[in-house]
Amino acid sequence: MIPLFARLKTGLDHALEGELAKLPPHERREQQRRQIQLLHWPLANLLLALAVLETLRVAMLAIEQLRPALAWQGAAALGLLVLAAVYRNLVSLRRRVWLGSGFMLLMLASLLVPVQSWQGAPLLSLAGFLLLPAACLPLLVRPKVAWTALAVGTAAMAAVLWGMVDAPLADKRTFAFYFLVSVTAGLVLRRARANLATRLDREVETLWQRAVTDPLTGLLNRHGWMNLAGTAMRDAVSAGRQPAVLFIDVDHFKRTNDAHGHLAGDELLRQLGQLIEACIGAGQFAARLGGEEFACLLPDSSEAQAERFARRIAAEYRHHAASFGSTLSIGVSTYGDGDLLNDLLARADAALYEAKHRGRDQIVVAR
């Protein structure tokens, strides 16, 4: 029985949530968080629009003198305007949920003012009930919030039908049918919104990866490395750690290209990228800066540790590229007070040129 219930729940989630339900829990929560942030202003504008429309509806009733409860409805309309204005400036998600719930309850209460007969029910009130699901459900991201709002709206619709004492059964069925159409439209639009947001997020992630990744080696490119490594370095310095930077260059790369062809040169760079990626650990960043130049950021490394890391890369590359006689020159720099990433990179670059001046296949630590 329990497995059957679980399968039904999973199937219902996939039907109602679309591609969002297929994501792992942590990705789903992150996607929901982003969608909630993006939809805050559309939802705030919707609440303000509903408050303004309800105020206009009450004003029209007052002019036409169709309803006796205008004092209560006027107060409710004023309350809706205040709540909509406050909602726009809320940051806390919990407060948004509570205030939004209060807004919808007050809206429903205003629409639910009883009338003496079915024919006396204002058309605008009935239209309000029918439009709320289609208008609100697409903007409610979290399932619990959406289903709670739907349950409250359905209960209000049932109360309206219950109050239609003298209404023909056919009219009640028609009203219920249109409400169901509105709910269906809201759920379909909600699923479409979730699918669109998920796909756009994937496209943005793909474009970001292409923008910051070197296509030959799979490492970061200069732009991506400066961005991510810069952030990692600032975090490391704030935490009291010592970052180090390695500037790596393939010795006599043009000679290798001329002797063995550009395809062989590309293969050397690809192997070097794979070697570096295999050596770096979590939180460390490597990039191909351009041509045969590479860089690594070690966010927490002493001078001796950075030098050992450089010797490991140089030795493994020398072994892999033995058939080409290719070697590496590496410059190493460590953090000093007030340094930025560009400062470490510049000192590592100067150390690299010193390594080349000493005959290449050298590792030099900037002093």
C-alpha cells in the first residue's frame, strides 16, 4: 500500500511540477529559491493589481448601490491596498507567505459577503473567484504554498455554491465548471513556468561553462579563472590562509609544433591540462591563460608546499611528454600583505621568466 502511495505521489509531483520534480532535492531547493526571488516583483504587482481592482469593484457597488455591506468592503479594500504596499518591501520569505496568505483571505472574505438572492450576486464578485486560481497559481513556486492556496480557494468556491440557495442546479454546475477551468489553467501555467525556468537555468549554466572554459583542455580560461580564483583568494585571505599562484609555461612549444605538427602540440596541451586537473584538489583553481601558458591558484599553501606541487606537475609532465622532449618552466609566488590576484600572478610571471633565463625546465619561487 505504501509503495503504491509513494508511486502515486511521485507521479503527481511529476505531472504538476514538471522538470522541477526530476531534479535532485538540493538542486530543486536552489531552483525554487531562485524562482521565488525572480517572481517576487511579479507577485507583488499582482497583489497590488488585485487590491486596486477590488477597490474599483467596491466603488462601483457604492455608486450603483447594489450591496448593503459597503462599509465592510471599503475597509477590506483599504486593507488590501495596505497589505499589497507592505508586501513589496518584504525580504523575509516567511513574512511574505504570511502576509500573502492574509491578503488572499481578506480578498476572499470581501468577495464572500452574502447576498439575499442568486440574482443579486454581483458579476464582478463571481468573476473574481473564477480568475484568482489562473492569476495566482502560476506565481506560487513552493508546492505547499500553492496547494494551500488552492485548498482555501476551493473552500471559498464551495461556500459560494452553498450560498446559492435559489440558484438553479445548472448554474451551480456552470460556475463550478468555470472554476475548474481556471484551476486547470493555473496549474498548467504553473508547470509551464517551472519547466521554462528550469530549462533557462540549464541554458544559462551551459553558456556560463562555455564562456569560462578552455575548449582544448577543459580547464578554466583566463576570464573564468580571474573571476573564480579572485573570489577564492579573497575568501582565503579573509579566513587567514596563505594563497599561492603558479605560472606554468611549456618550454620551446613552437619548436615542438614545428617538429611534430600542431595536432601533436594540441595533444601536449590537452595532456598537460588533464595532468594539472588531476593534481589540483577541492577549492583549487587551474586555467589555461592562453597559448602554452597555464596558472594555478592554491588558496591555502605555504611556499614549500607550492614548490612541491610545482615539482610534481613538472615531473609528471616530463614523464608524459618524454617522446617529445618537452618540459615545463614554472614560476611560484605566495601572498604578501595587501596583495591582489594580479599581484601574485605578476610575481609568478617574473619568476617564470627567471626560470627560462636559467635554461628552462626550472622552478623558481618569487622572493
